[in-house]
Amino acid sequence: MARTKHLAILVSANGYGHIRRQILIATELLKHNSNLQVSFAVTDAQHRRFKVEIENLGARAKAVVGITEDSVRWRHDAASYTDANLNGWESELESNSSLLNADFVMSDNLVGVLEVRPDTVLSGSFLWHEVISAHAVGNAACRKFVEREIRLLRTHTPRMICNADLATPAVLSLTNPVLMPWMVEEFSESQSTTQFLHSSGQRSAVLVHGGGTRTLDDRVRTIAELLRTNGHVVYTDLEDDSMCFDYQDLTWQKLGVVICRPGVGTATECVKWRIPMIVLRDQENFEAECIAEKLRQLGLAHFLKNQEEFSTIAQVCEIISPENKNKYLDPFENCKITGISDAASFLVEHWNLIRRSK
């Protein structure tokens, strides 16, 4: 009988797209590899949000909560970055022998693990030094972080699973990228795929989503109130909102447009459900701006006209109008959505090759 193998998955603290992507990949791996166990190193907030999803994977999956709490995340205030909140998670990892000595390690956007586990497979479509470099001139901790991350990448040239449509320049130049289609979860029979797709031109609710960074919450609230005043049904990702989005399939199917800071996780859900996006710009953040432009070029997202909140009313009405259905939904037909199974297949082959070489 084959010995049980342990996969440790380290997840960046910045938002929820990172952990959702890893749960989907792990689901596929566990489905086809009965000798595999998976541990997710996540933050407390990520665990609260995805506790049920991890538990649904069964006894071979568990969450290790708090390990990545002090990992890099986007902050508008450059002075708030310190060595501790950029890299503090690494000492937590090194004190956890089960994670550190796992048979396989995958890290979603946390490059520092290469210092102790150079065989790590990275995952994500951007690299943190691309974002943090905006603060490197005035903050020594940021400058040190950027220099170290680039050094580790150049030294080890790790494999990095990434979205082929969204991968940023540094991912393509400093890693050995594994280019994947969109990582879209398959429709289940209960999701009535055919009925949903045929009714997609009739959806009229709006989601205003600032993302897990929480830096755009004030703007989310302003836009939501403006749209509601004009008669729209509006969900938000604000926890204190009576219409806080529940991320359930039936609620996604009500949406005709998503106004969002375009994180990869949110964009992936919009590709799954074929929902056009209106982009909330975050111009200080390289990742957000890079992805926004790529989504615009793909025809999946549209920039807010004049970057003024009041212009959302006309744009929302135009996008959800039945006569404009083909104009805004046709670009989604070009999105390949086999990334989850493709990523899992790559990992199985990659790790099999490693085992044969030992």
C-alpha cells in the first residue's frame, strides 16, 4: 500500500481569491489521489469564510489557522509596512514541522518559502514585489522585501501556476510559469446550467465588491447607496450591509453586472457566471491596474467612465439591458475554463517526476 503523502498549501493573507483557488485545486487532487492529505495554512478570516468548504473535503484535509496572518497584504499607507507584517509568517512556518517537512509544498503568492523549501510550487498571477515596489523608495522594509523576493526567484526559478490571460510581467520573466486557463469550478447538476445560460440576459441585480483588501470600502458604500436610490437591487461585500453578498450560486445567478476591484478571484467568478465587470480602479496598486487592463482588453471588464461614481448608473443600465446581451456576453465565450483540472494534472505529473528522481 502506498505511503500517505502530505501536501502543505500556504495561502497569502490578502483577500479570499487565494484560498478559494487552492481549495478547488485540492478538491481535484484529493478526488483522484487517495493517498494524499492536505493542510491549508490560512488566516483566521480566511478560515471563518471557508471553514465549511474545507470541512467538506473530508478527513484528509485540514486548516492550520494563523500561520500566514503576518504575511504581505496591500496597504495604501507605505509607513505601515514592517519586517514583521511582511515576513512574520515565515517564523510561524518554521516552527510548524508538519508543514515545513511536508512531502510537497505549494505557496499561493508567498515567495519567501523558497528560502527553506526551494522545491515549492508557487501559484498566483502576480508577484508581491511588483506591488510593494511602489513603497520601496520611502520604506526600508519594503525595499528589503522587494530585493529579497527578486533574489529568491532568480536563484530558484520556481514553477508557478498562473492564469495565462492575467499573468503579470514578473511572473512571466522571473518564474518558470505554468500557464493555465481560467480556474472555474464545474457546474453541478443542481445549478441548472442550461436554464441559467438561457436566462443570462434577464439578470438585473448588481454586486459592488471592493475585495478582501478592504481599502475601497468607502467607495463601495457610496456606489451602492447611489444605485439603490435609483431603484437597483444591489449587493455588497460589506459585512455590516443588510444586503451583504452570500456567495451562493443562486445569488450569483441574479447578477447582471459586478462593479469591483478586479482581483483574480472575483474575475474568475465573473467568468464562471458570465457577468460583465465595471472596474473600480486602484491606481497605486500595480496588480489591480495590470489585471484591470488585461480584463478590459479581453472585453470582460469596462472602466468606469470619468472615474466618477454617478456614471455607474448609465453604465449599469446599458450592460443589463436585454438588447445589449450579445455585446457584453460574447467575450466570455473565448475564455477557456479547464484550469482547475489542468493545474491538478500538472501537479500530479510534476510531483511524480520528483519522486522518481529521488
